[in-house]
Amino acid sequence: MSTPQMQRTVPELLGSIVNNIQQIIRSEFALAKAEIGEKATKASKPASALGAAFLMAFYGLGFLLLAAVYALSTVMVAGFAALIVGGVLVLISVALAISSVKKLKSLPPAPERTIQTLKEDVQWAKEQIR
């Protein structure tokens, strides 16, 4: 036999379920926040490299333009040297940009663990309500 103290009323049970669901939702938000922060940390390096690639391309273009000016004004070794340096900078920046874009594309955009645990929580809540 159960004692009256151990039996819970329907409002108490519903209140307990609501409290549990609120706790789960808070936990899911904390998990999502942590997962998004983790992804942002992983994306920061390739994004920085991509920024460096654009900066190097800008300087490479500057050297190419400087080389064109030197080549047009007078045909000297210095003009061809600037052309070579500019070309090398552009090639490096293209390689760096391609590498960075591939790394950024490989990162999944959605917080996968959070989505999975939310599915589990919805299933748990459905079972609790039955």
C-alpha cells in the first residue's frame, strides 16, 4: 500500500513535468551556445587566413601595377622584379584563399549535437505526457 504522502496530484505531476522541460530547454540553450562558440573558434583560423589572402592579393595587385608602370616607363630589371614579386604574391593568395574556403565549407553550419539532444528531449517529453 502506498501512503497518501507519496501520491502526487495531477497538478503536481504537470508542474514537475513543466519544471523538467524548462530545465531541459535551459540546458539545450547552454549546449547550443557552447557548440556555436566552438564552431566560431574553428572558423576563426580559416577566416583569418582568407582575410590574409585578400590582403596579399591587394598587395600583389599593387606590385603588378607598379611593375606595369616600371615596364612602361623604362625597361629595366627593377620593373621585371616587381612583376615577378607581384605574380608570386597573387599565386600565394589564390592558394591560401582556396584552402581557406575549403576549410570553411567543411564546417557544418548547424549545431548537430543540440539538434540531436532536442529530438531526444521531445521524445522524452512525449513519453512523460502519455
